[in-house]
Amino acid sequence: TQNKPLTCGVADVADVADAQTQGKKRDHVSTPTAPPPTRRLLRVEDAATTLGFKRSTAYEEIRRGRLRTVQVGRRRLIPTEYIEEYVELLKRESHNH
């Protein structure tokens, strides 16, 4: 048989299942890797990208008190739940007009 390159992923699990059902042995079994944990604190630039606007707009909303942040050392970060709060604020405002 021809050797396949070893990779980690869902396709390998299917290959192992196929090999087992066909009575073939395989020396190496790869397990799927878990996705990296979701970041809960975002840089202002990343939060702006997530929200779909420019960094300067994010800083303006922070200055106005509409988008909350936390301070970690010298860094200003935005917890993901504050992004959700901001989106809810925008939704409420759009319903009031």
C-alpha cells in the first residue's frame, strides 16, 4: 500500500473508520484537534473589525461611553460581552427611530 502523509483532522478519522471496516490496520491514528479557544478580550482594532467599522469609530464610541472597555496594564481591551452590549444598544436605538 502507499503511505499517506500524516495529518490531523476529521478526514483522518473517516479514513481510520474506512480502514477498520475493510479489515485493514493502520499504524498511526490521528485524532481531530480542538479549535483554539475563542478570545474573550479583543484589541480595539479587532473589536472594530468584528463590528464592521474603522478603528477611529471604535475609539470615538469608547470616548462617548457607548462602547465599554477594560484596562489590562497599559492596554485597553474590549470583552466580547461588551461588544454584545454595544450591538444591543445599537438595536434599541434603531427601533426608537
